[in-house]
Amino acid sequence: MARAPHVDGRRRCAWCPPDPLYVVYHDTQWGVPVHSDRGLFEMLCLEGAQAGLSWLTILRKRDSYRRAFDDFDAAKMSRYGAAKRRQLMHDPGIVRNRLKIAAFIDNAKAYLAICDAPGAFDAYIWGFTDGLTLRRRPARRSEFRASSKISDAMSKDLKHRGFRFVGTTICYAFMQAVGIVDEHQRDCWVATPANR
């Protein structure tokens, strides 16, 4: 059964609900290559925060996360002490999960260990595909992947380096979010040749 286009007449990936915030994310960010170290770090953290929740929940809180975590300045985050952790646990703008908050701080420390120069995290993350975007065009929702051999390898290496909330499914969603994987559905308007 063919799915109906959204109210603007455009067909989008089957996973994209008609929520305006989600539509903008789908149309302008998902699958678009990100090469900013901080942008990559932010998205890796946010994908981890999503674990067990919907992406729309995190998307709605993204600005609050940026405020709460000093715009994902890893140097500042790595120095968060007990008082800051308590403050974060009382912040209604973010998901108040002790393990996820602690993971953000641990991830900042692990990130800094990689980033000895500008572009270092970008080179590290994109190194898993030799700098290439992997393009797939699933025909239906059931053909979207949840993981791959590359996300398995990324997850294993990130964990080895001290990152948390970076299982293979989270890593694959991260790869999609930052354009390492471009997996727009075959009949999605973003996937048409005129838009690529």
C-alpha cells in the first residue's frame, strides 16, 4: 500500500512523521554530511540520549541540551563536578537520567583524548568509511537497517576508547544522522537526483 504524501505534497521516508520539527530535520539534516568536530560530538551524545526513547523527544530538547551542556564544549563538560551533575539532574529541559548524564561527561573526556588537533574527531569518525558517504535507497520501511558491520566496528572502537551509550544501533543511527550513511527511501523527495 503506497503511503500518502505529507500536507506539502512531498513524499518522505516512512519513518518521518508529519511533525513540523521532524520534517525540517528529515529534509535538511538527516543524511547530510557533518564534518565539524563539535557537531559530530553533539550528535553522538544526543543519539545516546535517545536510547529507549523516540528521536522526536530528543529533537524537541536539543536546544535545552545545548544550553545545559555548554553548547557541547567538551573541555567544559569534562570538568563537570558533583554540583553540575546535580544541577543537570534537576533540569527539566533534558532527559534526567543519571547514567546518560554521566555518559555525556565520560564521552567528553574520551572525545578530548582523540582531539589533539582541529579536525581530529572528524578524521577519526569518517575514517570508518574512508571519508565516503555510504548511500542506500530502501524501497520500504522494513528495508531500513538498524546496524551494519561498520557500526559494529565503530561501536567496539568507541567503547574501547571510553565512550558510553555507543552500541551498534546507536552508532548506525549516528552514521545516518551525520551523513556517513545516506539512506533516504527510494521515493522520498530528498533522494531524487534533482535534490542530490
